[in-house]
Amino acid sequence: MIQALEKCIGFDEVYALANVMNNRELLKMFPYSQPVKTTFLQKSGKRFRWLFPLFFWAIDKIRIPENTRLIVSSSHSVAKGVRKSSPKQVHISYFQAPNSNYIWQDAPLYFKFLYPAVKWVLPLFRKWDVADSTHPDFIICNSHYVKDWVKKNYNREADVIYPPVNLDSFQLLTAKEEFYVISGRMAAIKRFDVVIEAFNSNDRRLVVIGDGEELSHLKALAKSPKIVFTGFQEVAAVSGYLQRAKAYIQMGVEGFGIGVIEAQSCGTPVICYGKGGVVETVIPGETGLFFKKQTAASLNECIEIFEHTKFDFHKIHEHARKFSEEHFCETLKEYIRERLH
């Protein structure tokens, strides 16, 4: 998302709570920008996420030059909280998801057995989060699902611009193979554990792509020899799996769901839990199917229906084209022009 914003807008300065990317990755993302400026959280390195209680303080310490005309924050947590240094500035925040979801609806999933001990302090963090939500002049959400969440929790109105997907890296392939695939960061919110539970009992092949804190736990849950873990994969390898897969599965509730679009761009139908941004990006019976409950049984029932459903791979591919980077950039530029004049 940050890379797409850079291509579209071209930032003069880039700020982050912490930067854990190497120089090669940064040059690919910000080829013409100044070095990324970070906060005191940089000293903690990759462990900065463990310092979440300090995030609100850290974002407040960022000082934007007064001669800056436009501030664009890309926020899934606290980036929206950056302050303007002049009333003449315009701050537009793009919400990639319901912000700081680990202190809101997904807190029990993140904290697990610690939740009973920490839930008493969560209202304090939510209060800070709501206060930070007042800092942007305008909020753009990546789906109507996130827009509704913003209205409910922040009482802010927002606009919707669907995020860009690098469709060129995910080309159509009609020769599908007999396996299903899930991909993404191995985090509790993704609910990969439920998918693995389903494939432990349905005797079908599942490829699990990605890395993260839940990986060891998920490997321990997998009892079927037909469940294969690939670990982290580069984009080309991920594309290869998505192109050949019989279907892509999403069990978690995503604000948008980039992987679902990448799979459809490959002409691969998707099987999704029917909640979140996917209800806006998947056409039931044409580009995929929805299941009603976040359970292994509900997923397996949907897979049985899927096995007897025919899909037009070309039609699925064409549907994904509306989420191109070009369309996103044109829409965003027009949005910014209207707010600056």
C-alpha cells in the first residue's frame, strides 16, 4: 500500500514509528524519497510491536514541517494520529483496516489467555485511539466494511477508495491443480487454525504460504500429511501457487483482503467467510463462494458445494481488473485535488 501511494503521490518526506526494512527494500519502495524518518521506537528493532503502549506517544512526537501542504497517513494502527503543524495543512488518512484492532474487536484473539488480565486497561487505549481519529481532516477507507467500523467506533464520516492490487504479478492460468491454498502473515486474526482443522478431516490437499508468530503452533495443529507449509515466499512463487490452486481460502475477517483479489486475478475462485471486505469484492457463484460460520464444519460444507460448482476462470480474472493500481491512482489523485482546492 505504501509503495502504491509513493508511485501515485511521490512523497517529499516519509515517517514511520520504526523501520525494519533493509536498504534494498526501501529503494524499491521509495526510489526518489528522503530516508525514512523514525521515532524512538527504532531502537527496539523488530521488537517494536511489543511496545504498543508507547505507540500513541511516539506518533505524537513526529513533527511535520510547517511548509508542508499535504499530509497523507497510511493507517492500520496509529498513523492517523500524526498532528498537523499548521492549520493550512490538509491531512488525509487512508485506513487499511479497522485501526488498532488488537484493542477493539480482536483483542481476545490477540491476547488469548492474557485477555482477562489486560481487558481492564483496553478502554484507556481505546480512548487514546478515538482521540487520534480526530486528527485527520479526511478519512478514506479501503472498504465500506471499514467505513462502517469507523462510523461506529470513531463517529467519523469517511469515503471509500478500494486499495490497489499489483495485478500484473498475478496472471490468468486456467490449468488448475488439486490443491487449495491459504496465504498471509501467520497471526491469530487470520484464523488459519480453523482452516487447518477443516483440512485435518476432509482428506484434501492444502498449501499454507507465509511466516509469523503462529507458524510453529499451526504446524503442530496440522495432522494430515496433505497439509504443506512453504514458509515465506517471494511474489513470483506466491503467484505460481495462486495460479495453480483449485481455490483460495480466507477464514479471517479482513478490512479488504488483498489475497482474495490476487487469487481472482489468477482466475482462481475463492472460498471466504462471508464477513468483512470480501462481500464487496467476491461475486457469489461467479468468482467464489461464502460460508456462514467461522468453523471447520462450515468451511467443509462450502468446499463440498464448491467441488460441484463450475467457474469461468476468464470471468474471474476480468472481475479482478477493477482493482488495478491505475484505477486507484486516478481516483486518489482526483480526491486529493478536490480537497486541496
